[in-house]
Amino acid sequence: MIEVKDLYKSYAKGKVNALNGITFSVEDGEIFGVIGPDGAGKSSLFRILASLLLPDSGIAVMNEHDVVIDYRKVRQIIGYMPGRFSLYQDLSVEENLTFFATLFNTTIEENYHLIKDIYQQIEPFKNRRAGALSGGMKQKLALSCALIHKPEILILDEPTTGVDPVSRKEFWDMLGRLKEQGITILVSTAYMDEASRCDRIALIRDGKFIASDTPQGIIENYADILWSVEGTRMSALLSALRDYSAVKTSFAFGDKIHITVTEGLQVGELRQYLAEKKFDDVRIAPIKPTVEDCFMALTSE
Amino acid sequence: MKTLKFLIEKEFKQMFRNPLIPRMIVMYPIMVLLVFPWAVSFEIKNIRIDVVDHSKSTYSKRLTDKIEASGYFILNDTPPDYRTAMLNMEHNETDMILEIPSSFDTDMVKNRTSGVGMAVNSVNGTMGLLGSNYITQIVNDFSSELRSELMHTLPPQSRASIKRMAQIDIVPQYKFNPSLDYKNFMIPGFMVLLLTLICGILPALNIVMEKENGTIQQINVTPVSRIHFILAKLIPFWVVGLVVMIISVSAAYLLYGLWPVGSVLAVLFSAIVFILSISGLGLIISNYSETMQQASFLVMFFILILILLGGMFTPVSSMPSWAQLIAAINPFSYLADTFRMLYLNGSKLADVTGNLLAMGVIAVILNGWAVFSYKKRG
């Protein structure tokens, strides 16, 4: 169980506030996702929880061990995977794994069952130097190394950043299986679509949690009416929508535009307005919100 | 202990996997000892000289020949007047001008004394000073040569008067480096330089590299203690430092026949004491740097101070007192001094105890500082 209370952290002698009072808790065997854009404070939070950084104030307890006072014990029970690949590039896959196993006074054999699923995929390349691995394989190796000492809590800082979509999906499948083994997992990501893979998520912005709930709960809390608009000449379309008074917000979402509208506006009215502006073949449909829509709504308030 | 052994194993693995470092360990000392002692030398040779010979006599011709034959000078030109010679100097075609007066031969024979004029381009101060010294020596030599020749041509009564003239001959005895070979003086210095680079700088850069690559974070979340981590960084380079010393001592013997007149074991032992102190400096640098660029820059700065104020090229005793103060806390100057004592003076271990103690104290202070300045968490 992870318990965090009123965590503050600032850099540059107080000029930059990375964390502005964060409070949350994670139950045993839960996947908790911290979701937010770059620079929101995710890495600072995780580094504090991994006992690598001292908070200015506040308490963080990992399975009953305080990260400041009892950091030695904390380091025994956590597995930490930093955002950047930081294993030895000039050691082979197997040497890296053996190295970290030995530092924790264990062996690969002893905890092989934990990493078997993951390690088997990179075992054919075990004599290859870590620096020569692909992005997806690097992440698998890093996860193996973080798991080799059988941690109770996994702290994964943006594990899927820069990894291809297939490997990302595989990675989340692996986390699901680790959760079944009873490991508590704290994971951060900038990809909103990964939120649904977590049991609970927290949206972080400017060092503050702006919402914390199950992904479903966050979506259900979404109060606005959300439509998607598709058409040609996207940027012109976007500014046309922004000029329409009944449209409250509009954001580009890939090849669509998501808009929130005032109550009572009919699809036909908007279509007519757009037709006057020479947007003929637009498709407008009410849609269900995603976590990203929720994030947008919460941050634009 | 098991962890330490494993960490050291990892360092050696990485070291030998790096295509450059193992080769450098062997090539570095050999190249430094093969090339530098010949080039880095304060023996000034090939000074270009213009001789303005107004006398055009046999004596002046002999003096010119003698200067040319000395090996220190290259006769650039024999211009007709001083002005042309001066122009040559202004165009940087010549470094020195020697002007022989027209009355040179008659003065020599009649008055047994004569003067010559000399002008030196002293933009390079060392060259100017040494060049004029050489010329003075050659001219003095020449005059005593003439004196003994002239003795025979003189009537006996005048011979006696010349004999009564006071003659002061300074006969220098060069102790410990009888051939006045600059190489013998510089080689022990180059050995210290090698040790400084390998044992002070490489481990520091290595630790900063782990910071830059983020691997130090992975190490920090393991139960490995800081002491083990640092020892594992230092020990391999201590070993490499000793290997380099052994290669250097052997190379100095094979290439130049230079073998410590004192004890070779004392050379290696004092090298170890030096290694401990200089790696402390490296650790401090690694604590204060976050990136390799910062570390390299700091390293450059300290290396310059260590070497230039360490008495490798210029004797500490001739430095101003503030620079001597710096030298007093400079392990480089202690080891350079120790090596020269062991190599040239034939000192024994007991004779260099003072230096070893000083280096020991520096080692304790620097390493203590390194431990103190290490911040466990940001």
C-alpha cells in the first residue's frame, strides 16, 4: 500500500514548484496510473517515492516504510524503472540482469518465475548488448531488471514513452499479469488512451492532482455534451467552430474535432451554420467522452 | 565483499569492452615517453644568428666558425652592417645578432682584449637568456684559446705578465644528472602526469558518466552502499595506474636506460600514495558535476594548476610565494619531487618520507571532502 500525504517539492530555490501538495493512496495489488502532460510533476513524484529525491514537506509511505526515514528498506521492496532507459548499454542483456540480481543478493533462477513471461521474449538476444536492443526490447529488459528482486511495489515512470503501439499493448498486458501476482503498480504515462488499463487513475497538472478516480468514474463525472465533428479543411473548420457561440470548447483530436456545446443545440443547427461557411460534407455525431476529453475539460476550467 | 567483487568485475568488463581504453593503457605511457621527452625540452637549439663582421680577419672568421660549430646556432646571414641585421630580426629571420668590431684582431693581439656587440630577440625569454649565455660562453672560450696561442708568440718577459693575470675558471660539476640531459629530468615528471590523468581523471569522468546515463539512479535504488560503489570505481583505475607505472618504468629503462638510482619499489610505493590523493580530487570533481562536459572542464582547470604549479617544468623554488603555497598542497609537486629524488638522486624510501606524509595528509583531506560533499539525494 502506498500512502502519500501533502507532498511538496520545489526546484531552483523555490522558483519552480514541481509538486504542490499531492495526496493519494494506492491499495495492494492495484494498478494506479498517474496521467498528465510533460512537466506536470510525474517524474518528481516518482523519484520521491523511489527514495531518490527528498520532498520539501509531506509524507510518503511505501508498505509502511517512510521514504525519507526508512529509505534503505524502501529500496528493498520497490522496483523502479526511470523514464529514460538507464541500464548499462555496454553490458549484454543477461549481464545486466545478473548484475542487478547480484546487487540485491539474489539470482536470476530464484525469481525466474516472476520475469519468465517478459524475459522469454528477449532471451534469444541475451548475449546482445543492451545498447543494441530496440525500444520495446529495452523496456522489457528494464522491467525484468526492476522485477528481479521480487519487489512488492513497482514504480514505472513513463514506461511506454517512445515505444511502438504493439509493444505498448504487450507491455500493459504484462503489467496486468504482474498485478495478478499481487504486485502493487504505480505507473505514469502521457498517453491518455492507456488510462483504461489502470484500476484507478489520477490526472496531474502543475504538480497537483486535478482528479482521482477509476477511469470509468472519471468519465462518468464528465458533465458536458460532447460531439465530434469531421470534415475537410480542419484548421479552418476549427476556427469556424470556435466562432460559433453555442460551441463552448473545441479541440482537435487526431483527425476529428471534439466540441462541447450548450444544452439544447441541435445537430442540424450547427450543420446549417457550417454550410453557410461553405463546409458542406461535415459529419457531426454525439460521442462518449474519453479520459482525454475529461482532462481537457478539467484543465480548461 | 561479494558485491564489491562483482561491481569491480563489471567495471573491468566495461573497461575492456570499450575499444579505446585497453589500448590507451598500453599505448599512452609508451607514446608519452617516446615522444614528449624529445620535444618538451628547455635545451635551446637551432638559434638563428646573424654575424656582422666588420673586422673580416682570421680571428673573427674563427669566432664565427666556432659559434656555428657549437651546435646551438644556425648561421643565418653575414650582413655588411648592423642595420641590415636588425631588419632581418624584424622580419623574424634571425634571433640574435653578433657584431664584431673592425678593430677586433688588432685589439686581440695588441691589447689582448676586445669587445663584441650582441643583440637578442627576447620575445621568447628563455631563448634570449640561454642564447646570450651560450654566446658569452663561446666568446670566453675563444678568448682563452687565443690567450694560450698568443703566449707562444710573445717574448718571455711579457709571457710572465700574462701568466700573472688573474684567471678565474669556473668548472661546474653536474651532480646526479652528469650529462645535463633534460630528458632524465622530464621523464619522472611525465610519469606523474600519466598517473594524474589515469587515476584522478578517468574515475571521476566514469562516475559522472553514470550520472549522465542515469544508471546511477538504478544503482541508487539497490542496497549497494556508496562506499562499495565508489571503491568499485576507483580500484580498477588504481590497478590500471600501477600497470601504467610498471610500463612507464620499463619503457624509461628500455628507451633511455633510465632506471631509479634509488629503489624501484619506493617508486611504485610513492605512486600508490599519490594515486590515493589524486583520486580524491577526482571524486570531488565528480560530486560537483552533473554532466561529462562540466566534469571535463573542471578537470582541465585542475590539471593545468597541478602541472604548471607543480614544478614539472619550472622549479617551485623560483615561483612567487603564493604559488609556492599552492605547490605545498599540490600532490603533483610532491610526487614529481619524489620521483626525481628516487630516479636521479638515488634517494631511498626513508629520504622521501616527508613527501609521502604530505601526500598522505592531502589524500585524507581530499577524500574526506569527497565523502562530505556527496549528496545522497537531491
